Amino acid sequence: LEGYRHLDTAQAEVWNYFESDLGEALVESGVPRGEVFIQTKIFPEDLGYEATKRVFPKSLERLRTTWVDSLLIHKPRCWEAACKRQPEGTWQDSWRALEDLYDAGVVRAIGICDVDEKLLDELLTKRVKPHIIQNWMDPFHQDKRMLQRCRAEGIQYQAYSTLGAQWVHFRGHAVNPVLSNPDINAIAEAHNRSSAQVVLNWALARGAAVLPASRDPQRRTGNLASLMFELSTAELAAIDALDGVLDGNSGARPASVQATFVNVGRGAGPLEAYWVDAGGKEKKVGSILAGVRWVQHTYAGHTFRFRDQEGLLVEEHVVEEARPVVEVGAADAKHVDL
């Protein structure tokens, strides 16, 4: 069978990760467990030694496996919009739990996401040093220093949002600046490839493991084809030169917002959430079960639409900086405070 063998998921269903779906798919695929690399992550609410020990077996159950190849701490801290309760402890406490799970053989590698240099300094003092660091990396945000340090320490650097999603969803750009960049597009045209394939090829050439995500089967197939051609030294250097070109403000909306939506539908099913781009096109970004909070890192002025299971519009919401939490699904949806 052809396809992906490194599967990255997490416990955070509020961020649209679903371990149970992956577990079911793995069983249905018939691919031997030893031929698949499964990576999951501890949700920030469950930071703490005992909390991490309690929730990990639930991941194994949902994934239908007796071990995972990699277990990461999803975020080194918890914050109000993401967590309904305070965690029992810190990432340092969770790290001790990961070390124990690694010693027991039920986790083959351990790591953490969103690491800066100070945090890496502390990680390198631990009894079991990190095997994996997962950070944001794309042509405009190349995280070169962390990539260099990981290489020197024998740590695998994993890159998320390599294709530019951070700039659109979290930094206010109406158009993806990575996939629309003229230099990248010219390189893609020269190779008869897509811009996404060029960016993934570049990231791999620079030593990063990439985690492209897509619901589109054709795009998933196309992403795999990024391995089937070679960029020249000059082409790689041209993409290297894009680092830091964007300051994060060009084309940005006024303020970043951690927007929290709560499905308060009385006895209703889940709501499908869509982000609306500048051209009015909807992009599905998640589902919200009744009574559940759904958190998005977004910008004031961004628009979200919520539809029922029949596709009918329930309501539309424009994000406001002063009112970051909103109830959806009620007949008279209204803003609420935490």
C-alpha cells in the first residue's frame, strides 16, 4: 500500500485532532503496526506528572495500540481560552512522566512543541533529553537557530505549518503569502510542480521533518510527490533568502484574538464551523459538539459561519477583540464573558 507512514495526532479534540479516527483507520488499513510511526501529544490541561500518567492510557485505547512511537507535550503552558480548568502541574512535571513512559517502553521517543532557546536549554539538562522538537517553520519563518541547535544535539526537528497556514489563520493575512510568493511560484513552474511541493522539498532539504495536513486526497498525494524532484543550490538559496521578509503585520488585521465558541444548542447535534476568507469562500475548520468549547487563534474582523448537519446556516460571527467568547447554536446567540 502507498501512503503516509508518519501519522501525527493529539489528544486535543478542541483543536480538531481525533485519535479514535486514526486508530480506526489504522485497523481498517491492514498495515502492520510496526510499519507506521504514530505520534500523539498531551493536551495542556493535563500538564502535571500524575495527570499525564492518567491520560496516556486513554490515548493508547483510542489509537488501538499498545505503544506510540513518539509522545510530545503539545504546549509548554495552558491558557484561559484553551483550558476549562487549571492543569495540575507544569511541563516539567509532565516531562518526568514522559521519561517514565519512555523507560517503560510504551513510548519510543519524547519531545515537546513550541520550543524557544531558553526552554531548550532547560530540556538539555533533563535525565532523558528530547528526541523531537516540533516548531513552526516556513520560508518566511525559518527558525534557523533552533534547527541548527537541534541538529547539533541530535534532536529531530519537526516543522508544522510549513505551507504558510500560520500567516492566514493566526497572523491576519488574507492570502497565504507562502503559496502566493512569486519566487516560489517561479521555481514551481520551472519544475512543473506545485508551490506546496517546492516548499516541502525545501524544508526536507534543510533537515526538517514536515507534517503537511490536508483533507483533500489529491493534495495529500501531491504532497508525497514533493520527494520526487531535486531543487538546485540556487533555488534553495532563493527560498532561504525569504526568511524574515514578513514582519507579521503586512496585510494583518488590527489584533490577534483567541476566540472561543461554545455550542449551546439544546439537544442539537454538532455544528460545522467554517472560516470565511476575504473573497467570501468558506473553509471548513472544525466541528463543535453540543456543550463543547472550540478555540481558534484568529484576528479581529475574521468571520466564521456555523452550519447544522444539513448544511443550513445557523449563524455567522465576526470576531471582536473585546468579546472573544461567543455562544453559538441558540436562537438568540449572544456574547458571553468567561
